[in-house]
Amino acid sequence: MALLEVKNLGISFGGLRAVNAFHLNIEKGCLYGLIGPNGAGKTTVFNLLTGVYRPDEGIILLDGENIVGKKTIEINKTGIARTFQNIRLFKELSVKDNVKAGLHNHYRYSTLEGIFRLPNYYKKEKEMDEKAMKLLSVFDLDQEADTLAANLPYGKQRKLEITRALATNPKLLLLDEPAAGMNPNETKELMETIRFVRDTFDMTILLIEHDMKLVSGICEKLTVLNFGEALCEGDASDVLHDPEVIKAYLGE
Amino acid sequence: MRRMKKINKTTKSNLITYAIVIALFAAVQILTSAGAISSLLQGLLVPLCAYIILAVSLNLTVGILGELSLGHAGFMCVGAFTSAFFSKCTAELIPVAGVRYLFALLIGAAAAGLCGILVGIPALRLKGDYLAIVTLAFGEIIKNVVNILFIGRDSEGFHFSTKDSLSLGLLPDGEVIVNGPQGITGTPKDSTFTVGVILILVTLFIVLNLIHSRSGRAIMAIRDNRIAAESIGINVTKYKLMAFSISAALAGVGGVIYAHNLATLTAQPKNFGYNMSIMILVFVVLGGIGNIRGSILAAIVLTLLPELLRGLSDYRMLIYAVVLIAMMLFNWSPKAIEWRERHSAKFKRKKQKEV
């Protein structure tokens, strides 16, 4: 059974049909790319998957469980985490605290235990610190653990956002244009990071990207979105050579 | 080893804050016993404790939660009047001042916190400046409601009215407790400077420990980026409401201190109105938004300054205004921030060299 199964997904904003009869099947452990021209509805699909928008019709099955109608928080608890096109870090928090915020639902103690510094506070904070540092060292960010997130260089901010998303222990990771604004060197490093995340965490990843080098370099399967509809899907190399896809990107 | 250092850093910073408060308390006690503090200044000490608590609690809303509240005096008013009402009613029932005061504190904080929840539930769901508008209205409404409230007690029980004290229809043995615009007279004067300082320390303990805990991290995450906070499974409404109601409850504690220091407690624009809310906000902004220690110092300086300058009579408010502007520039102008950072960096380097 596929990890993520989307059937007949659709949403309209006023008269605009943003996503129509969209379907998607992602096997566990797959590195899946969602591409398409500007305004095709890619980010809208992400927002539908994470509960920011509620679809007009269709179902989204994560591990066989329908998540349509759930709130963003609950969907995250069910197992979808994401990053954003324009980086959204907690800028005034330290790098480590950003990750610890991601661990919020996995190491729990009550507010009163926190205020009165009861034993459970020390126990859970220690566990959180250890887990956060472990995650950060995987991404080579442990040297910057006490730096404010806002002061990190751009490439590391992207990495930190992925680390924070992974801290919520998801089954599926959504990356929204991870290479946006990166130079070729940073993009190359990012590709390695993404592949590394998939292999180390046994993660299933769905990513939106415009950078064709990144897409052809790491994605195993692709879906091309055009005017809210799936134009083409399949193995990456086949899709990228499909005449319909080339037409959608470059015109006739 | 690194981790140990980090924990020690926040704990150390908190301890310094407590130490500053205790040191100031000791200094005032010494000066008082030496007779160096005028009776006028001594009269300011208890309200000053209330202001510090209000400034610290408002900083929780403005600096940590990142929402603007313009009605903090309203929550103070709720705490002041509910606790004064309670203390006056039970003055004979509970003769031990300490016990009565403890209950008054709990009741004042609970009533203010409840108002915080009631105001927060609709207002905190909205984005933008709605909380500022709603709290502004709340502060004014509370003040006006208290001014038309008449409550009396006689052998038959409590009587309420919103017209005047005569329409309460009290029996000859009755007494008016809340007398509309004349407020509550004869609240036991249980607040002392020592009690005030202890409550400042309690407030600091609650606020600082909250900030450095799982809930505090969630609150600050929401402040920095609400959408990202939601995407990692943080319940935005819950934590916003938590921070706001704790802030309101602590403002209620400030109100309790304030009320139990006055022979007659009335709700006037001066003490519970818009002016007061803005004054507390000025403490927070000048002390540095999100900087708890700064709030304390700003509250002290700006409360004592007009009194210390009294000798200069006509120029008093002029100097006050100049100090306000100077502090604002020093805290927030980009050039000043740059200058401060450069100099603190130099200082740090020197320290490292010595080590």
C-alpha cells in the first residue's frame, strides 16, 4: 500500500479552479517531485495536504487514514511535516530551541511542572536537549546550537527548517522549493542533504522544485502539474522527456 | 559540557534578576532606617511594587507573546476591586491579616485571569491589532462598570444596584461596601513594601520559568512565526490564551497590592484608565520589549523620577520628557544599538583575555 494516496482532489477559490481531479500515489521511501509552471497549483496542493486549506472534494489517505478535514496541528501529529517556500524559522529563538519546538509533542510536561521546575521538567528537558543535539549534529549544525536562527547563513537556515520538520517525527516530509535562492554550490549540497535524509531517516519525501538539475538529479518519480491538473506522471527520466511536459514548460 | 554551560547561563541570568530586586530592597531598607528617604518617597514604594509587577506581566504579553495589549490597567482594576471587596467583607471573619491577604491575592489573580480568558477567547483568534482594540475597550468598560456598581450588605445578605446607594434598600444594620464612584472605603491596609517585593519575586519566578520551559518555547515560536508553529503541531490558540491569561492574572496581583495600600479605592482615569495602561506599556517599551529585567528598571526610574525632580518644580515634567526620549533613543535607535553592541563586544573580549 502506498504511504500517501490522493484521489480526485479539488479546490476552487471563487471562480478559479486551483486544483482539479488531482491524484497522487507515493510509495514509502520514495523521493517524489511535484513540478510545473508558475501558478500551476503546486503550493496549493501542499496546503491541501497539510490542512491549511480544506479541499472541496477528494480524499487524502496517509497510511490508509483519511486526513481530509483535520487541522494542521492534527495532520502534523498524524505524520506530515513541511518546510516553506519563504523560510519560516523562529528567528528570535536559538537554533537548538527551534528544533526543541519541533519536539514539542514528543516530550511532554505540563506548564505547572515547567514553572515550578518539578523533576519531570529536568528529565524531559534533558531528553529534549539530547535529541535536539543529535538531530543538529546529523546536519552539521551542532556548532551553531546557541546561535539565533536569524543569524544563520541562508543555506543553513534551509537545513535548520528541514531539521525542525524532522524533529516532529513525520512519515512524510514535504519540501516547498528547497533550492529557491541558492547558488549552484548550495544546491548541490542540498541535494546531498535531501538524499541523506531519505536514507538515514528512511523518509518519504515529496518536493516542489523549479531547479531542473535538482529534480532530475534526485527525484525518482515525478508528477507534472499544469493549470491545477496532473499533466503527466511516472519515472523522472520518462516524464522529463515527455513532449506534453516540454510544451507546458517551454510553449510550442 | 556545552549543555551544562547553556543551562547555567539562563539560570545565572535569572538569578541575577532576583539578586537585583533583593539588592534594591536591601538598599531601600537601609536608607529608610537611616532616615534618608522622604515620607513622600516611602509612600511611593508600595505602588512601585505594583507597577513593577504590572510591567513584568505586560512584558509577557507584549514581548514574549508578541501581542499588543492596551488595557492592562483593566485587569489590574479587576484584581484590585475583587480583592478589596473580599478583604472588606472578611475583615472580621478572618482576623489574621496574612491569611486574609493570601486569599485576597488568589481571588484577585483568579478574577483578573478569568477576565483575561474571556477577553482572549474571541480576540486572540484574530490576527493583527484586534487584541489591542479589544483590550483598550475592556479597560474603559471595567472602569465605568465599577463606577456605577453599588453593593451593600446587611443581615439579609448582599444587595446590588447600579443606580445609587439608597436604592440598595439596606436594613439599618447594613453597610455599603462598594459605593459607586466613591469606591471601596476602609480596605485593610495589608500591603507593605516587604510583601510587595516578595510578590515581585514570585511574579519573576513564574514569568522567567515559564519563558524557559516547553510552554514558553511554544509561545515564543508562535510570536516568531504562527504558520510555522502550527505546521509543527503547536496549538496556537491554547498557548496564546495561556500566556495572555497568566499575564492578566499577574496584573490582578498588581491590583491587589495597589488596593490594599489605599484607604479609599476608586476607579478613576488616573489609576485604572487608559493613561495607566499606556504608562505600563511605556515601562515595557523603554525597558526593552521582551527584556524582563529592563521592565523592572524602567518602572523604577520612571516612577521615582517625577518625585526626585520635585525640587525643580516647573522643569520637572520637561526633564521627565527628555529622559523618556533619551531612553527611547538609547534603547531602539539603530546607531545606539550598534554602539552598544560594539562596546559590549569589546568588554567581552577584554574579559576573555583576562581569563
